[in-house]
Amino acid sequence: MPKIKTHKSTSKRFRLTGSGKLMRTRLGKSHLRRKKSSRVKAELPEMHEVTSKGLVERVKRLAPYLDQK
């Protein structure tokens, strides 16, 4: 059985923690930063947990080797 190709943009946007939680960054990290407030800009690089079960399954299907990084 051949290996499954990883969806590259998915593997760059999501990370798995040691306990198995799927984490994501906020959208718009570097786009139009001058218009955003300092509070919003400070929150952008933070990682947030993905709680939607459907999204977790989709990411695992698109990036099957995400846990092996």
C-alpha cells in the first residue's frame, strides 16, 4: 500500500500537542496589521484548540502523518 500524500497547507496550519489535542492559529496573521488594535494583534499568534469533531476528522484525513512531526 503506498503512502498517503499530506495536504501541505493543512500541515502548516495545524499542530498536535503531546496529549493529542489539535491546535490552530488565528487567520490573518500578517495581513493588514496596521488597521488592527494592539489587543487583536497580540492574540493572533496564540494557538487555539480545535473543538469541532468534524474539523478534527477532516484534518486527520488531510494530514495523516501530523502526529509524527
